[in-house]
Amino acid sequence: MGTLYIDDQPVEFQPGDNVLDAAKRANIEVPYFCYHPALGAVGSCRVCAMETVPSREGEQPRTVMTCTLKAQDGMRFRFAQSDKAPGVSKTMVEFYMTRHPNDCPVCDEGGDCHLQNMTVEVGHAYRRFDGQKKTYPNQLLGPLVWNTANRCITCYRCVRFYQDYALGDDFGAMGSRNNVLFRRIDDGAFDSPFAGNIITVCPTGTFTDKVFRRKYSRTWMLKKSASICAHCSVGCHVEPGARAGTLRRVVPNENSAVNQYFICDRGRYAPHASEAANRPLQVKVGGQLRQEPALAVLRQALAVSDARWGVMGSAREDVVTNLVLQQLASDLNAPFTAFTDPLTEVRTKTAVNLSLSAPSLQDIEAADCILVVGELTEHAPMMELAVRQALKQGKPVMMLHAAASLLAGMVRKQRSLQAQTQAPVLWAETLQKLISSLSQEQADGWAALLKNAKAPVLLGVAEVMPTAAIKALAELAAVLGEQARVGFALPAANSFGAAQVSQAGSSEQLLEALERGDINALLVVGADPMSGWQGERWSKALAKIQHLVVVDHIHSATVQAATVVVPSATVSEHNGVFINYEGRVQSFAKAYSRETQVLLQEELIALLSGDARARVQSQLLSMLGSVMPSPGSTGSRIKPATLPIGQLAEAVLGNGPALVLQGWHGEEEVAGFATELASLTPHDSVGIAPAYAKALGLTLDKNSRLTISVHNKQLTLPVSLSAQVAEGCVAVSRRAFAELQARLGDEVKLTAAMRLSEEPAAPSVVAHFTPLQGDNSNGGLRP
Amino acid sequence: MSLTEHEIEHLREHIEHYPEKRAGAIYCLYYVQDKYGYIPRASLDEVSELTDLSPTQLDELITFYTLLRRRPVGRRLIRICDSISCYTRGSEQVLAAAKEASGVEFGQISKDGAVTVLPSICLGLCDRAPAGLVDDSEDLGELTPEKIRDLICSYAAETLDSKSGGGQQILAVLKDQQ
Ligand code: SF4
Ligand code: SF4
Ligand code: FES
Ligand code: FES
């Protein structure tokens, strides 16, 4: 805290501010390029100039770069009043513009361009340079990010984000002098789950959103709103932008205490599922498209006389929708669940009960010791980015996992012993051992690191952790004392909320009611039970019933099997409330309406009786408290009472290899319908550790294939040898799980299958994303 | 394309002399470049294994230093200075003549595989401007367009085996390019 003076105007500053921060806070428009609040100052662009005011006799005024000066009480500067500083900024910008093309009219950055704003702001309106501009080759970077190399002003923000902040190592600064290019060694998509952020940090149009550019709109014409990302339980703040009833892009919503400046690529690109060609946009009854309004059709469908209903909500739909559905179920005297899988329900609820002290992303960044259980990157990318911040500062990060994970690779690189692979069935035991070694006088290894930490953080991935392991992780936190925090990445954006509105064992009860024939009609809103962990059971049960009414915005397996399909709104198309993994209640606002009418989830309340509506209100009140957070605000955290859970048998240790999930960071139920993101889905393979393969008597190399057999089902896949897969395990994708109709932890048989030919693998999907013909955005200067 | 066990052993030994593995990166890269005439993509992965620098970090190094290269060059690599002293003494004309004599753009390999011409920053031979450097070892001074033309012609006349290494390999690369 303190005051400094700019042009004699007092400016308050906060601890840790540099002079540029303080000036920005006071709305003094100082130009800057290389500085970014999350990336820090490097003082390389030389435009944030001010002049010092001599405080002692004989001292000369100096021109300084304000981003590199720590704010101190009583400092004095001249900015507008200086005869030198503005000239420095202006000259620097003029220099940058000698390289930069004058292609603003066709540039995607237009309207959001920091370079354009600064150029105008410093008054460099007239270009004197009439020499030839140097041109640089663009690089094809896969389906998500577009590169126009000529526009770069070499502020280094992109690499500072990519390498220094996000610890990526497949993108860098190549060259020297006036021949610097920011690129990858090889063409193609980025490895990092956070690559899209280079679009956000780049102050020019060098990196732009390739999906947005195919359905471009001037950014000031976009309809925007303060929304919440619907693609994992972190609940990042995002700003969707839409035009003419279609979604064009999603960017991070800054100024939030949750995700601050960034989002992951899943959050940026999964929402484009709303524009999928096969998205249901019209009511369909018995396979026939209908013109009637969605709500009327729904009312009619629910009124059929011979129906005994069940109702299914969803962990990816908001809290109010689920509450309304729960009350609708009670009006219909029907069983209700918000889960598609009994095991996931139990694990989610167990984790939610133990999440009362869950760390925020900032807590994770500030932790001095972190233990991660499960493949965090693949389930909650931004939570993992927070872990990378601690890792980067050299804080000990330990990881217990069963399948390959990007984070595990990083942890290994730092200290090879701190990432351990183990079959999930053994995790609880390992954690219990850790607990008992904590109580010993001379704790060593992981126990010592945890014991000596002042702010340890324990993170788990609920979907892949056996219930006993979830409990053991929380117990470990309890033993470590109050300074320790434990949190869990939950399976979906509103898993926390969904857990609050379903009875113990609700999904199993609904499934059994269907299987027994107690109910013959099911209303499903925003869920796809037929593709989940219990896909096979649901498919069988649903095949028997007369009425399957599905409300959704993706062309899911369940939608395809429905007798009545009602199109619904995506998260950018309606208002609602999600509860994230910390129990943080966050509202999101509708950004736009589609041209064809889709059902807004908030309209569902019209289906309720008066009594039921009142119950929704009172439940909402008791759950969330009286103040509903406004969209864009950070929201407050709720501490709900312990949920009843019920019992469920889980997989036990077998003799043969157990199936574990090989996820990837762009994967999620809705994300699978976002064409560009989904095109990066890794090829299916069966992951196995070389040592374990050997122990099983299998001789494998990169051209081997294996046949997995489990309950009468077989699947043959190429082998991916990875020391990151635990002993006793084979790792396969969700798609392979579905095909095998298998569950997490199922024991399988492996047999060698015919080898792949030695031909090089087919080129990756990236090749399909060559630039559009006639694409002229780099001013016609093609590389 | 990969290093032999013996070569890897040698590089490992060399790297051990440094307090940090990455300090040995430049040595390894030169070693690879001497072997192949340039640094191929696959070698980045090999050197990365040895030095704990990512392939990207190695490429950043290579592209920063002009004496390291990622593309094959002709049997003779001719650098001609285009910095200030040489420029004032006519390096532009020398470069133009060299380009013409080689028959290809700067940085490319002449059709016969004999030469690659590259403009260079100051070579520290300003007193002999316009200056050049052949194969990063033989210096050239007081260049004129005639001199450089003669030199390139003499390289073209060299028999393939008159210079150790490279020749066949470069012709193979050229064949690939066609
Ligand atoms: S690409 Fe953008 S962020 Fe990267 S250095 Fe250039 S201008 Fe800066
Ligand atoms: S971390 Fe989760 S909530 Fe955040 S942007 Fe990514 S998918 Fe969305
Ligand atoms: S913002 Fe201060 S030097 Fe770039
Ligand atoms: S300027 Fe050419 S050698 Fe120095």
C-alpha cells in the first residue's frame, strides 16, 4: 500500500504492484506490450516509458520502463507532461510497425487488437517507413490455432506463457535479431492443453482462433455474456461470443478469482459442439420432425395415460434444472436421479462430502507440497495448470496414477521418484501406509515432504478413484492437520450440485426400476446414459420401454434412441447456476438466442404444479442461501450437510490385468461433438508398461497389437508402450471401454494379435486442416 | 539416421565434464553437424536425451547461432559478410555474383552439390572487407565479384572425393529434393 505520483496526480498502489500496474489501476493509459500480469515484466518492448522527477539536487530526470519498476511510496513520474517519454513510446511503436503488415482490415484480431489500440494511443498515425517489409513463413498449427507470422512484434508473451507459465516444451522462439519466429519444430497441433491461451496473450493477430476465423464476426458485433465453462468441475469464467444465433468463439473472462486470465483448450473449443451439424434443433416425435413449441410437446409427452415415469437429470445441467426435475419427478410420483452410473454417483458423493476445505486454484498455486492421485490433466485441466505453478517454483509435487498423464511426465522430469504408478485398487492401501508412516518419529520419503509442508494440498480425481481411496486421501489431509487441504476433480461441471439433489443410490434404483419393468417411460434431460459407464445396462433397459423422452443439445446415443427428442439450450444459450468442485456457487448468463426455438432449461419449471414450484424455491434457498451470485462474480462457497451415500461393491484385486482409463484433456461428453477439438482425439491404443508386458510373457514393440478380451467381448488395438501405465493395468480410452462394454477395474485377458505393417502410420488428422483457399489474411503474402 | 553406441558414449563422457548436462548441448550439436553436414530432426531427439534440453530448446539454440544449421548444405559452404564494413566495400555485388554463380538462392545447394552461399553477419575480418569464410575455417578477403565467381567455379570442378565426407550424401539429399 502506498502512493506514488504520476504527472502530480496521486496514484494508490497495492503490494507487489509495479509502476505500470499502479498506473493502469488509476486508469492512466500507459502503453505496454511485453508486460502481462500473469507473465510478469521483462522490459523488452520499451513502450511503457515514463520520466522520473528528480528528488535531489543535481539528479537528472531519467526515462524508465515502468513495468520493471517496483512501486514505492513517494515515487514521482512524468508521463503526459514529459517531453521525452511519449516520444520513446511512439518511436518504438513506429519501429514495430516497420515490420508489421498494414493488414488490419482483414485481420481477425481487429477490435481486440492491443497493438492497434497502442499504435493509435501513442499517436503513431502516419507510417514514414517506405522500405520493403520482411515477410515470415506462417506455420500450420493444427485445427485450433492459426498463425500469421508477419504480424509478430516479438514481445515474447506467447513463449513466456507456453514455456514458462504452462511448462510446455513443443513451442519456442526460433532465430535471432530481426529474424525471430515463434513456432514449433514440426508443423501440427500443440501438445499442451493450454495452447489456446497464446491467442489470448498475443497482443497482435499473430496467433488467432482458427475455429472463430471460419465463422468470423467483428468482435464488437458479438453478443457476449459472463458465463461459466460447462466442460469440467473447475468452473472457469468464460465469455462466449455469438452472432446471428450461433456461437462464434469463447474466451476467458478475466478478473475472476477462479481461473484468472486463462482457460484450457477444452473450455475454449468444446462449446463449438453447439454448432455441430447433427445437433438436434427441432422437436422430433417418433422420428418425425414437428413444428410445435418444445414445451407443449414435452407437456403432451408427459401426459400420456399409460406411462409410469422415471426422471433423469444430469451433472452437466445446472442446479435449478436438476431441482425442477426432482420436483417434477415427485409430481409424477417417479424415481429421480442426476447420475447415469451408480459407481460414479457413489464416488462423486463421497468426494463432495469430503470437499469442504477444497483448495481454490490460487491455494493450489501457493501450496508448498502437492499430492495428486489420478490423472489430473485429463480430468480438470486448469486445476492441473495450478499444480504446474507450484511445480515450477520447485515445490515438491507427488503423483500416484495408473495411466499416462501429461502431469506425470512433468513430475517425473523434476524428480523421477515422485510420480508412482499403481493399480487404483491399491491406492487406498498406499495412502493408508502414508498415514501410518506420518505418525512415526522419522517419517521419510513422501511422508516427510507432507509432514514438513506448511500448506500441503491433496488432489484426487473422483471418477477414477475407488471410494476407499477417496476416503483415505481425505483422512490423510485430516491427519496432516488444519493447514492441509483436500479437493477432488469431479466428473462434470455441476457434479457437486447434482450430488445435492439426488437420493442415496438414486441411479441404481432407477436402473433397477427400469429393469424390473416398474417404470415404462423415462424423461432424460442433458444426460447420455447409453454412452456412459453403464451404457450396456441402460441400452438393454431402455430398449424395453415405450416412452423415452430426451431433452438435449447433442446428438447422443440416447437422443438417437429416443421416442421424443426435445432440443435444449447449451450453457451459452440460457441462464443457470453451477456448483464447482469447491462447492462454489456460480451463475452464468445467456449470451444469445438461437434462431430456431430450443427449450431453455429454465422453462421446465412451467411443467410443475404450484406446490412443486414453491418447493423448488425453498430448496434453492436452503441450498444456496438467500443471495444468488450474479453472473461474472466469483460466487460464494456452500458447506452442505453430509450426503447419505449407500453401499456399492467395487472392483477388487484380481490376478489378470485390470482395465484403467486412458483419458485425454480434450475429452468430455459434449466436447466429443465439437468437430475441431474432437479431431485431435488420440488414436485408440492399449497402453501397457514394457516391464509388465514382459512379466506377462508378451514381446511387444511399437508395431505390436493386442487383443483384449473381457466378458465375451473382444477388441484388437495397437500397443502403446508406456512406463506411465501401472503394473497390473492396461489403459484404454473411453471409446474402447464402451466397445468392450467394460467397467473401470475389469479384469481382462490379453493375447498377441497380428502386427501392424511396418508402413509409417497414417498422417495425423492435422493434415485435413490446410488453410482455406483464397485465404488472404496475411495481406496476400503467403509463405 | 542415428548415432552409434560408440558416438553416444563419447558424447556422454564429454557431457560429464560439465556441472550441468545442458552445457554440453553445443558440443553435441556440432558433433552431429560434423557427422551429417547439418542437424537432422531425429538428432534433436537424440541430443535431447543426452542433455535434458527439450528438442524445442535445442532448435532455439540452433536457430540462434548462425554456425549451426538444420538444413543440408553443399560440399562447400561459403559465407559472405553483409555487415557494415563489407557493405561499404561492395559486398552486395559480391553476394549477387555468388548467387548467380551458384545458380540457386542463398541457402540452397547448387545443382551439382558443390556449394551453398549464405550472407553472414560480421565475420571479424573487417580489415579485409569485403570478407567471406569457407567451411567455417578458410577466410577470404578483398573479395570481388570476379574472385568469388572463380572460386565457385573451382569448387564445381572438384571431384566428389577430393573433400572427405559429404559428397555422396549431398547428392542423395539433392535427389530427394527433386
Ligand atoms: S507471436 Fe504475439 S505474443 Fe508471441 S512474440 Fe509475437 S506478438 Fe508477442
Ligand atoms: S479447466 Fe474445466 S472449467 Fe476450466 S476451461 Fe477447462 S474444461 Fe472449462
Ligand atoms: S511493457 Fe514495459 S517494457 Fe514492455
Ligand atoms: S563487417 Fe564484414 S567482416 Fe566485419
